[in-house]
Amino acid sequence: MTAVWAGVLGLCIGSFANVFLYRYPRGESLWRPPSRCPQCGKAVRLRHNVPLFGWIRLKGRCFDCGRPIPWTYPLVEAAFGAVGALVAARFAGVPALGFYLAFYWALLLAALVDWQTQYLYDIITLPLGAVGLAVSLVHPELLGGRWQSALACATVLGAMLLVQALGEWLFGREALGGGDVKLMAAAACFLGVPRTLQALMLASLFGLPLLLLYRLLNGGGLRDPAPFGPALALGCALAAWGLLSGGPVFPTWLLPGLA
């Protein structure tokens, strides 16, 4: 039942994520006006505004103008629902489950936003960091101490800023975006330093395949700017998966000394 409720909550959060993805980059209010068809501008009726099932009921078309509703809307909602259900099913009963559900949903939103805009907004990364600072305070047993989240955040932030400065000095251009730095500093609050290092290594492995996929879908050359947030989010998600299970760092062959 925990997984079911987490899945339902995830669907609702996914519905709001769709609003965020469409409106926030355009500078529009997230609250007003109510949800509407992006093509004809007519408000979505309450009975049709049920996450995922509303799209299915309408057969993927606007009730008023009959034009297709992009398939990305139900896909995003389903993704958030699936993430919630999977995390809750695997880690039901873990005291810090609520924190890490929020963590996984924030990672998914960050990855989608960065993929769409090549920008990680402070409205995602800073609240995530604020919530993360409470993780070891509330559950000191998780990372090995009451102040581990704050120490991990400060350590990773300093290291990422150093890497960012070195990259600019060596290559004469921004090698690591400020949003990436903030995302990893926030993630460190949930992961601790060893698993954050592992997340970065995993991200480096996923970076090239995701870059090629991004270029395939969006065009451009390999040297053109591209989002790194999705790779970072995926690395963090895998690292947290091992942390919550209580097992060794996943996978141990990357950093065997930290298992």
C-alpha cells in the first residue's frame, strides 16, 4: 500500500511537473490561470484534469478543439508515478523514505528541466539542498553522524567549485555549469561524500551516451553546449539506491574501497 500511495502521489507531482516544465522557463505563473490547452487556450475541465487517466479518457485530444495533446504530458506523469512506486516498494519501512522520495522526484524534475532548457534553476536545487541538510539531523544513523549532511554538502561544494574554476582556466570556457555544482552539493546532503563521488563517476559514464542521444534528437555538434544534469541525476539515483538498501555502494567495482 505504501508503494500504491507513493505512485498516486507521484502522478500528482508529475502533473505539477508538467506545469512547471511548460510555464517556468517562459516566466509564467505556476498557479494562474488554471490548466489550459496550450493550443486553443480553453481551460481543462476538472473531470479531465486527473493525472494520466484524464489523457487516456480524452484519447489524447483536447475536449474543446480536438487537437492532439502531446504524449509527453502523460509520459512525465507516469514517470513520476513509477519512480514513487518503485522507491517506496523497495524501501518501505525505511525511516528516511519520505526524504528520499522527495530526492528522487527532485532529481527527475532537474533532469527533465535541464534536458529541455540546458539550465538547472535555483528553485529546484536550493530547496533540495535545504531539505537535504535535515537528513542526517533527523536520521543520524543513515550517514554516520548528525552533521554529516552539512559536512558532505560543504566538501562537495568546495570540490565542485574548484573543478569548475580549473575547467575554465584550462579550457577557457565554462566546463561545469553553476546549476550542476548546486545540484551535486544538494545531492551530497542525501548521499554523503563517498556515494557522491560514486555518483559523479557514474555520471561520467552516462554523459557521453546521453550527449549522443541529445544530439540525435536536437541536432548540433559535439562541442556545442549540452545538458549534463540528466547524467548527474541518474548517477545520484543509482548511488542513493544502494544507500537506502543498506548494502554496499552500488556498483562496488567502481569504488571498491568505499563499499
